[in-house]
Amino acid sequence: MNNLEKFREDTRDWLDKNCPPSMRNGADPKIPVDEVWGGRNAEYKNPESKIWLDRMGEKGWTMPTVPKEYGGGGLTKEEVKILNEEMFFIGAKQPLLSFGIWMLAPVLLEYGSEKQKKEHIPKIIKGEIRWCQGYSEPGSGSDLASLSTKAEDIGENYLVNGQKVWTSYADKADWIFALVRTGAKEPKHDGISFLLIDMQTKGVSTKPITLISGKSPFCETFFDNVEVPKANLIGELNAGWTIAKKLLQHERKFISNFGLAAGMGSKRDIVSIAKKHLGEENGKIKNGFYRSEISSHKIKEHAFGLTLKRANDEGGKASATASMFKLYGTEHNKKRHELMVAASGINGVAWDGDEFEDNDKNLTRAWLRTKGNSIEGGTSEVQLNVISKRVLGLPSQ
């Protein structure tokens, strides 16, 4: 038995012993389902969600490739592939959803000091601190470098004043990683710094933004004379734009996963929804037009999933190709929801009332929410510009 075979055997045994029954597919539907984001004030409807998080966090497997000295699993890419396969085989749920994992930790590993890595990354891995992202501002979205939130040098601290917008889950986050202007006289790209701010600091406040979907993951975030230790500066002063671009690549890669569908038989599976509303004949969707449209969509989805898997297996660093994944993934996700809504007929635009099932109402809201996926992390138009310049090498004029 070689090392990888031994690792697979040990991993399978560990998962079998440590993954709680309700954290696997096929669990009792009456058991409450948690979206586990962790943090200081995390609440768990199902106690086994916390048990699963603690066990995976202690193992370092919420970020399995991160070196062990920072709390990670220290696994090779071959071992991570085995871990993912074994988790898939038993239908294990992801133990933690985290902007810290998807965005912040990778740039901390690249740009943070040794002290900053050891202070923040282990807490991210164990879900002890929940992070949010402070990038966009009123008037500074696609043109992010025009941001105006200021951080003034006042000795041992920076004094931060300004406003961020579209800050996902800021009202629930413990810390925020934010872009601030520290160089008033430098060109706009050169006067930006990357700062970590505790949301409990005096002067930080948030206000939820209500969306058309009826839900509000987004917030406005305000900084009024907020004092932030200089030790919370990541990288060099006025060099935050380089970090910002790198983090955006990680964010876009994460958002691209929205292009992958829910599993067969789930409440958001396009085939199951079409069969329910359009009828079924010999195990197939009865309506020929929708059967053809959905088949074509599923083929593209499968190809996209294989491409993402290949990119992960190759283990390359985040790059401009993340814009291709983000563009295709979010547009594909919008198309999938449009097909589900169309196949559902009048139920596809359910909003309120006892005559509609909760699943129909949730689908309508999810369809509306997909519009935001093609805006956040850089609009589809921005991604096309990045692809043309950074991937295809086309001239600006």
C-alpha cells in the first residue's frame, strides 16, 4: 500500500467516525439545516453542525492545503483530491462557509507578516472569526480605485472615516478587510492600503440593504473616527491595490461555483422541477422543447464543472482566468434559474399566498438573487474587459 492509498484509507475511516449523521446527504429532513458561517455570535439550530465544524477545524481540513503551522491541514493537492472524493462519497456537507477562507486567508498567506498569519488564519480555519469584505463604496464600484474612505496616520493608529456599500453580511461579521485611502497625493491606484478592522471598534456601524428578492445579505458600513492599530495593515503602506486585485481573483473564482447546479432530487434541481410542472414520460421530461433546452444546459454545466476541477487539480495560483470562470459561472447560473422559472409556469413567479408552496416562493427569490451574482465581484462587463486585456492580450484601443 502506497502513501496515497494509506491516506485514503485513514481519511475514509476518520470521516466515518467523525462526520455526524445529520451532516450527510440523506439525513432526516426534519432535522434543522444550518448555514454555518462561524464567528463570535454564531447560532446553531442543529448542535451537530457545531460538532462537525469543530472536528474539521481541529483537523485543519476546512483549509486543507494551508501549512500546519497556521492551523491548516498541510495536505498536498493529491491528498486534497482524495479528501474531497471521500467527503463526496458519504455526502458530507461543507463544515464552514467563510469569506475568510475563500478570500482573505489566501492573500494573508502571500502578503501578511508571520505574526499576522499566526494571529488570523487559525481563527479563520476554526470558524472562530467571521469576516466581511469592505471594497465598494457609493460611486466606487466598477471603478474601485476611486474609493474615498480615508485612513489618517495619528501615531500608533490610523483614523478611518468613510462608507462602504454592498458589504455582504457586515451586520453579522466580527472583522472586515477593507480598502482605505492612505495616500491623498499619490495617483489613485497608488494611494490605497489594505486594512483589517474589528467590527466591534467604536465608530463602526452597519445598515442592511433590502433587495428585490426580499432578503438582505448586503449592508452599508460606516466608519466614523474609527481608530485602527497600524499592526492591522497588510503589506506595505499605499500598496494595497496589488493585494486588492489578487483578492478579487480569489473572490471571482469562488463566485464562479454558483454556476454548478444542486444535486438531482434536491429542491433546486432543474430536472426535478421540470418533471414536476411539465410532466414525466418514460422517465423523461414530457415537454420536448424544455427537455432539449435543459439537456443542452446540463451538458454545458458538466463541461464547466470539469474545467473548474481541472483548474483546481492543477493547483495554479489565482489569475486573470478567474474572470472567465466568474463570467461563465454567473451567467450560467442566471440561465439555469430562468429555465426553472419558465418550466414552473405561474408557480415560477410565486411570491406570497397559500396557493403556492414555499419551494416555489423560494425559487422566485433565488431567481431574482442571481442578478446580483453577475454584479458582485465585478460586473460581467468588467470581466469581459479583464479577459480581453489580461487573457487574450487584446489592445485597449
